[in-house]
Amino acid sequence: MVEALRRPGVVGGEFLFPRIEQALREVPRHLFIPEADLEQAYDPFSPVMTKRDEEQGFVSSVSAPQIQAMMLGQAELRPGQRVLEVGSGGYNAALIAEVVGPDGEVTTVDIDPDITARARRLLDANGHERVRVVTADAAHGVEEDAPYDAIIVTAGAWDIPPAWVEQLVEGGRLVVPFRVHGLTRSIGFVEHDGVLRSTSSLICGFLPMQGADSHAETLFRLGGTEEVVLRFEEGAPEDPHLLDDVVRTPRVDRWTGVTVALREPIDTLQSYLATTLPGFCVMTVDPALDTGSVTPNNPRFSMAAVEGGDFAYLVTRRVPGAASVEYGVHAFGPTAMEFAERVGLLVREWDRDQRGGPGPEIRVYPISVPVDRSSEDRVVTKRHTHVTFSWPTS
Ligand SMILES: C[S@@+](CC[C@H](N)C(=O)[O-])C[C@H]1O[C@@H](n2cnc3c(N)ncnc32)[C@H](O)[C@@H]1O
């Protein structure tokens, strides 16, 4: 498992520090996942689902080793630190305990008593009695054990509850799978004076946060179709009726000339469009209802956008004779041609200015602090926070 995580190209591999690698080698993962066979337990890239709920489907899992190692590295954990883990599987808390050592302290909190009972049992059975296990909604943090040098959140968060910032020491680290515009990134933040500033951002997927700070995305079925669903994370189209029957208008195709290798990460392209293209959303197509009104490459995830009565989504086509694809746009609506041009221009801007770069610096300000909207930064306002995205300028 560890050897696989060390291979070149593994997401977050740069964060596999020696102390984290040592913890991965020392804590027997299979003993914390009795529901899995050895192969599943040590699969480096797959989570193991541990609880299913009739209504919501899967509600708990033990995350994939690659994700766990990456997040511990993003938190820059060191011996002697005090750490809060949000979301309890048992194994990850044991890894953290191993890294912070006998002088450190670990608290893990989960909203679900079945999950904390399981974590308590497994931690006790495997020599980690010192880890504190708390059943509570982590939207309020765990005040009794604060302040923390690091908080590692292992459920997808749409916002940053004030308690997480308040319960960090000055200069403390928050690592959180943060959801903006339907995209989730594991962001490593450092806190100063109540403001969080990102130091790393890596692609990931997580079960969503439940409880007081859960957030439902807006699902919008595209007019005139049964199968096309648009997912808006930060507000839906103002006048959805403008889009009625939009897919019956003639489709405009624009190819951008931007080609990417098949294995090249495009997470910054997704984030660039999400933060610069108003009306950005994620499109899914239900294969059971598919009538061919749209033809995405991946029915489960396509970047898309709406503006007024126009609708567009991104597509790719293979470059003949090369292991690469070219990005293009399919657009519909009264000004489809202009809309396709605008979307294509942003893809070319990403290619010219941001491709291969570090992505935006993300800052999270308390909602009470006014943000400078005249700057180049993109601002997304959530329930508790303003989040700014500052793309590097060359
Ligand atoms: C991916 S699992 C945790 C994985 C775990 N850290 C591990 O060892 O890999 C996500 C967990 O977050 C918990 N959770 C969701 N919302 C929560 C909340 N508001 N407060 C505390 N726990 C929450 C769920 O019950 C679930 O058990």
C-alpha cells in the first residue's frame, strides 16, 4: 500500500512525509476495518464504506489511504501536537495518534453514535485508548479539548463554521474537503487573526457534512429534458423558464485548440471555470432516461454553465494519433455562438496563464468582515464566511 502511494503521479504524493509513511507502515489498517477483506483494506485508492442509511445511502466510510496520507501531510502534523479529527473511522485517528506521539493529543468527533461506538471499540482494541472519541455535531467543534494545532475534517464541507477557526491556535492548520461551485478540494489552510489562507489544494471526494452546517445543492432539471440535471452549489438560475426547451435550439460547437494529455490533471481548469464563469454548474445525465439531447463525454460529471437563456457544457475529442484530447464547447440558446466563444476563451486563458500552476490562493474571512469586491479576486459568499479566490497573475 505504501509503495503504491510513493509512485510518481499519485495525488498528494509530495505530502507523504517520513513520519506519515512510518505511521502508515505501523498501524495495521485491516484491524480497523473488520468488515473488509485484506485486499479491500489495503487498497491504496479506495474507501471502505462502513454504514448505509435507508434514506441517505452511504453515510460513513473509512477513507482511502491516499486521501488520509495526503490530508495528514497537508496538516503538517508533528510530534506533540493537539489535533481534532472531524468524522471518525478509527483508523485515521490512530494514524494521527501515531504521528503526534505520546506527547500529543487526539480528539475525534462524529455526529453518529454508531460510528463513535465503532471507533471507540476499535481504538481500544488496538492500543489507542488515549484517543478521545466524542459524539457531537462538529459544526461546533469540540471546545473542551481546544485549542488545536490542527483540525482535519473528513466530511465534505460547504462552509467553514466559526468554531473551527476559533478553536485553532494562532498559526494553526485546518485541512478540509471544501465544496465550492460543486467542486471539492482538500484545502490546507493556515490561520492568522481569524483569517484562513490556503497553502495547498488537492482533488478529492467526500461524503457530505450532516447536521447544522449541512448544505443541499440546488438540483435543476434542464427544461425540455428528463435526463439533464444541473447542480448549482451557490444559487440557481434566476429565471429558469428562459431555459425551457433550450436543448431544442440548434447546437453550436466550438473547439478551443487547447489539448491536454489523457493523464494530465485538470483540477485547476475546473476551478478556473468555476470561479470565473458566472452560472457555472455541474451537469449529470441519467443514462436510464437518456434521449441524446446532450452528448457529454462523462454522463456523471461535465462542467457546464447557464446565462440568461443560454446553456453550454464542455466536451473533449481525441486528438488523432496522440494520447491527448482537445477541449470544446457545446452551446444552445439565443446567443449560443457568443456564449460558446466566451466559455472557450476562458479555457484558453487557463491554458495560457494557469495550466500547471498552483491554482488560486483561497482566503476565508468571517462573514462580519467586509471584503474588497473591487479587487481582481473572485468572491463567494457562504453562510458564515466570504471566500476569495486569487489567481496568480503572470
Ligand atoms: C468519510 S467518514 C470519516 C472517515 C474517517 N475519518 C476515517 O477514519 O477515514 C465521514 C464521517 O463524517 C461524519 N459526519 C458528517 N457530518 C458530521 C458532523 N456535522 N459532525 C461530525 N461528524 C460528521 C459522518 O457520520 C461520517 O462518519
